Amino acid sequence: MATAEISDLKVPDGEMSTFSYKPDGGGKHPAVIVIQEIFGVNSHIKDVANRFAKQGYFATAPDLFHRSGKHLIVEYANAQEGMGMRSQISDDGLEADLNAVVAYLKSQPDVDEDNIGIIGFCFGGRVAFFAATKVPGIAASAVYYGGGIIPREGSPVGSPNLLDDAGNISGPVIAFFGDQDQAIPVEQVKEIEGTLKQLGKDAQVTLYEGVGHGFFCDERGSYDEASSKDAWSQTVSFFAKNLKG
């Protein structure tokens, strides 16, 4: 049974809550940062964090929409509302938020500060990849259909290509995409995989056939049970191997 609590962290843009789930048992535990979709830290994201806690991780889900309000949740049918909130987050602000979460985890007596991982979905998938390139203290990163790693068609002029900083990645990366994802073309997935391999990074990319965006979220119509279960199994093994607290 995991213990849940909310902590408010000071960040340059104000105050950010993070929703934490602590595993039972004493001693120090590895940690996983769970990053939201554009729908906020909703019941699905909290469930994912709780699942990690049951696996023995100290899991925490930061409220990255704090610039728009506190603990905001967007309905799945209102993706444009979520995109509007996402637009309020600069990469500099995002980096500051993530550094604050890492510092929070390292301050916890029951966290093994050398074994902190991150996982993210959709918008959060990009955040997880971004963290791997920018944030010290991230030991392993799991990316689920992260859109915008490579700027998509129609992105604002000057949108960064995160692959430009992929050489900074020091920890292993695992990533999952669907070949029917209208927001992330297969060509981009292959470019992400190829760049990481060319740079000699420890990276594993899975592309599921016949699967679209959001396949892991069992609260959405896009949910695909087979790929979701396979991705979760791979993710559990990935963190067990690379976060050895």
C-alpha cells in the first residue's frame, strides 16, 4: 500500500505542487518522476505513479501547469485547452521545474539520490527526453510517444530540435511510439532512433504497428491493451536494471 502526499515546491515562476507516492518499507528507494500529458496530473497519471510505488519506487508527479492555476485538470475532449496551458511553459521554465523536482527527491530521506529516473507521456514524453539532455541527476529516461522532440510541421519558428542536445544524454533511454500516430511521423521516430544510435547512446526504441497516439492511457479511446502491457513490462524491466537502489 503506497502512501500519497502533496508537496509544494518553490520554483522561479511561483509554486509548483508535486504528487508523491511512497512505497512501504524502510531504507532508501530509487525514484521515478512521472510527467503528465497535456491533460494535467489527472487520475491516470496518479495511477501510474502509484503503480511505480507498488514496484518499490518513490514516485512523484509534478504539476507542470502551475503557471495557469493550481491542480488544473483538462478533459480528454478538450485537448486544445491543454495545449494552451502547455504554451505557457518555456523550456527554461521547464528546466527550472525539473531541477526543483530532482532537488526535492534528493532531500527525501527515503530516496536513493543516485537512482532517479523519469517517465513521460505525450507532452510528458518530450519532457522526459528534454530532462535526459538538460537536467543533472536523471539516471534513466522512458519516453512514451513524445511529440515535439523534433519540431513538427506548423511548429513556431525557432522551436528547438531536442536531438541537437542528444549528445548530452548520459543515462539510458527507452522510447515507445505507434506507427499510426498522426502527430509523430514514423520518419521522426526513425530519426530519433538513428541519432541516438549514431551518438553511441544506450537507447531502445519500440514502434508498435497499427497503434496510434496515447495507446498507454486506459482512460482514452486511443488505448491499446496489447502495446500498453508490452510497453509497461519493458519499462518495469528497464528501470529495475538501471535504477539499482
